[in-house]
Amino acid sequence: MTEPKKKSRKGLRAVAVVGVLGIAGFVLLQTTASGSPNASPTPKPSATTPKPQPPDATQPTTPGESKDEKTIDRLPYPGDPEAEAAYVADEDRRLVEVRTVDSLARWSKTSLNSPYRIATGSAYTLVLTPRREVYTIKDLLGLAPQTFIRQPDGGYLLSEHVVIQNGATLNLASSGGLTLRLASDDKGFVSIVNYGGVLNVQGVNGRPVRISSWNRDTDGPDTLTNDGRAYIRSLGGQVRFRYAELSDLGFWSGRTGGLSLTGTDRPNSGSLDKLGETMRVGKRAAKERQAEKDAGKGKTTSTTDGLNGAGKNSLSQVLPAGKLPLPEVDIADPEYSYVSALIQNTTIKRNAFGLFAASANGLDIRDSHFDDSLVDGIVMHRYVTNAVIDSSTADGNAGDGFVLSRATTGIVLSEIEASRNHRNGLTMSGLPLADGPSATGSSLGSYGNNTVSNSKLIDNARYGVEVIGGTNIGVNANDLQGNDMGVVVRGGAEDVSVVGNRVTEPIRQGIAIRDGVTKSVVTGNIISGGNTSVYLRDSAATVQRNTMSDADSHAISLVGSVSQTKVTENTISGRGPSAIDTKRAADVNMHRWKNDEDNWHDTTPFVVTLKRFLQPLTAMWIFLAALLIFTAARGSRRIRQVVHPYADKRPVTDGRTLPAGTVPVAGDNNNHLGAR
């Protein structure tokens, strides 16, 4: 075999080997990558399955949440849930009993103008009845000489419940400071409940009013909740706390959680009657009014109309057609009332709930602190409207620092600080109260119109700010440092603005918009550190004019359906597989996107780059191109080597004669050619 043929066969074998190895490597890459073109790894689920938690209104969940959630829940509650729930029910029955006694007294026309006492369970309840003068410490000493006692250190020990009726005002104040201890131990606990009246707790700067639970056996605060614990509550009415310190109060539920401000949303039939009477129309109504006028002058009522006043109640329910006016809110009957409160320069620590509010209107909370609660710092639970929380902190709580639960609207949080909470710094939920027909017939509408601005949310175990559902939500000009994630918006929220925030060193994502969020804006934010600066999944948002730096995976990640999302005019720097990751986006539209990615350093591994390049169709065309080039090269080599077509027919010699001496002789040792 000639030398050129051997070389050509070796070349063919080399090409074949390279082709086979290339195809095998490509198949191996595809199988190891499980067919996914993603450049970034997917977090693996935890090996341990978290125990199911009881439903909690402050932590609503939505489908798909488990894809990105860590198991970070509040710290375990230290008490006895079963026993404490029974104590909560006992407290509800006690307050119903107090209310029933008052109602029976009014129906029987029994005079209860002076304060009185009711035996309720293991403790008495002192009821402060309406009067013009306020009730003071001096009055309590006279009304309860055996259960309200001055102690050697100048403080006071209260060992029976106190209820403040509508029209009564209890003033716990002293210019020199005041210490009030509420008995709370294995013998029982007491409470102060404002039932539509006014509770005023007033200290001065440097000499606050101190109120705490008190264990009479240990002569110290009650740190256990398993047998109940003293608390303060307001059902309707007005509450004012200035320069006060509340500590170690409350147990288990929001309404017995420490400092609780609750109203109710039940309609007051008496107010409706009054409204109806003022709107009676027609001849019959005119006769009724004339009869009332005559009765007022001492004349006998005419009976020619056949009513004798009997039709008054029925006609009072008849209203004219058209827009129905709202019933008057009667503070005299807290069955239909909202509590309002002013809390200023107040410190609340180690309560079950720092502050729990429901059905409240006009809360004003300023320069106050809500720390180390067993559950959450501040909870706005239901129907809280027109509230302001300003220059206040929530630090080290076992759950969230601040919670705006469902059905809260018009809440403004400004210059707050939530740090080192075991869950979120701030949770804002605008989810509907029901997702379909329900026993209570709740509305399916979302809630919102809440904002947080100029605030600090630092080193919380889960999120700095979490927005769950709702509409018209603002997260603006806040400083978020060191949280697991900075801002998370999810649950179908709509019209959310995340503007002008500084997010520093999140553990995972700086700002996450996911799970059905629409009409949202993420702009003017400065995000540094974390795995991903901005993460969007199955949502629509405008991500514009943000500055993102030092992410170690992607600056922006788009996942799922994001066709309505626009990402433009962002300044991006950092290191990672890609600046803008769109590999997992199903229908991304990058038309007219312009972002500054010049300072992004691509650290994609060679294997990942090769995997991206070696798609099946690409590999096939490369192989065909290589084969074509090789064939062309081999053909060109043959063309250069011109061979005579009859080379094999050439004669052995050229016909020339040789001298005799030149012909080799057989057997000659010097003959190297041999005889022919």
C-alpha cells in the first residue's frame, strides 16, 4: 500500500474518532444537565420535612409558595396552648357576664350609678360606672382598699379585675412616676378592661408609668403564660398611653395578648332606630310627631289615628328610597364601635403580643418600642383603618415585627425600625377574607392603600418586607440590610411600587416579584450583594433605572410567564453566569431593552458554555461542515498529485543498452540487486 493511501486512511479514522467522541460528549452533557438549559443551579429541597403549623391569619399562604420558601417560622410558643385557650374562653364569659349584669340593671330600672363589684370566677370585678369626674389612683384606693394596695416601695398591687364603662374615665397618672403591678400567678390573674370608656395612662419624660404582671410568690414579674397572665384591653372607647412602660403581660390570643385594642362590627339596633325615627315621612309619620309633641306638653295623645304610638317602632324601620345613610356610631353602646388610641413614647416588651389591634379607627402610634414579644410586635388584625405608626421600633420578636393583616386599609408606616425578628420585619397582607362562598359571607375584594417609607428593616431571619396580595401598596425609600430577602411581593398583588429602596447584602434575593403580581414598578433601587438582585416569576412589572452590584449569580432572573415585564435602563455590575437570566422564561420579550452590562463579568463554566453551544441541530451542522471540509481538502490533495492514466502499462526498461560490466552476476557477494 502506498504512503499517501495510508495517510488518508489514518485521517479518516481520526475524523471518525473525533466525531464519535464529540457526539458521545454531547449526549453526556445533555444527560447530566437533565435536559435543562439553565445556567444557574436550582436550590435543592430540604431533607427534613417541616411539621405542619396551625393556620395563622398573620401568615397567609398562596399556591406555589413552597418553591422559594425556607422553613423559617416564628419561635415556638412557650406556654400551654390547650390550657391557655380555656383561659381565653373564661375571660370572654366573664366579660359577657359583666355586660349582662349592666343590661339587666337598666332593664329592671335598678340604679347602678355608683361603682359596684361582681363576683366572677376566682376573682372579683370592679365596675367603674359613668360619672363626670375621672377615676384616679385615690379613688381606687377608696373603692378597693383590700385589692388595690400601696406597697412599701411606693408601687401599687391590683388583685381584682377592673372594668371601665362607657362614660367613665380612669386616669392612671402621676407626675412623679407610677408603678402598677397586676397580680398574676397560680392563684389567678387580673385585667384592666375599658368597655367603651376612656383609659388614660400618663407619665412624664424620665418618670414613666410602669405596668407589669406580678407573681406574688416570687415577688417579680410573671414570666409564665401556661396559667394565664394579666393583660390590658379596650373594647371600643378611647385609649391614651404617654410615657409608659408595659412588660410581661398577656397570653395566647390577640385580645388577651398584653395590650389589646379591639372594637366590634356588629350593628347597633338602637342607633338604627334613632336614624329611622329622624327620617320618618308621610301623613302617618306627621301624626306620630304631632302625638309626641302633644305628649311633651302634657296633653293626652289622640287615638283617632288608631296608633296610640304602637306604629312608632314599625315605622321607624322605614327609610326613603335612594342612598342609604350610614347608621350613627353610638359610643354609648360598644356593640357597634371602633376603638381609637394614642400611644406615644411608650415601651412594650416581653408581652405575648406587643400590641394587638382590631376594628380600630384612628390609631396614632409614635416614638414607641415593641420588643421581645412571644408572638409578634404590632398586629393590625382586622378592620383597622386610618392608622399611623411613626418613629417606632420592633426588635427581637419571636414572629414578625409589624403585621398588617387582611382587611386593614389606610395604614401609613414611616421611619419605623424592625430588626432581629425571627420572621419578617414587616408583613402586609391585602388578601380577601374569603375566596368563595363562606359561612360569614365575607367579601372577595382585596384590601390595600398601605405604605411603608423611610424605614429600616435589618437582620430579620426571613424577609425585610413581605407584601401578600392587595392593591395600591407602597414600599418606598427604605433601608433593608442583611435579611434573607429584602422585599418580596407575591400572592397576586396589584399596583405595587417598590421605589428608592437600598437593599444591602441579602442572603438570597434582593427584590422578588412573583406569583401573579401585576401592574407593579421596581425603580430607583440600589441593590448590592446576594445571589440575585431582582427576581421575577410569573408576574408583570417594570424594572427600570435600578443600580445592581455584587450579585454572585444573576443581576436579574426572569422565570415563567413574564411577557408583560420590561427591564430597561438598569446599571448592572458583578460576577456570575449571566447578568440577565432569561433561560427559564417561557415568553420573555426583550424588544427595546437597554441595560448597562459593561461591568458584569461572566463566570459561566466552560462545560455550561459548551452545553449552550452544542444544541442538537448545531452539533449536526458542525459535523457536516467538518466532513465537507475534510472531503474538500482530501480532493484538493489528489488534484495536485497528477498521475499518468496508464502508468501500470509502462515498459520495464527504457530501451537503452548497458555495458557488460554493469550487468550483475548471479552469486556475486557484491550483488545487492540480485539476479533477475
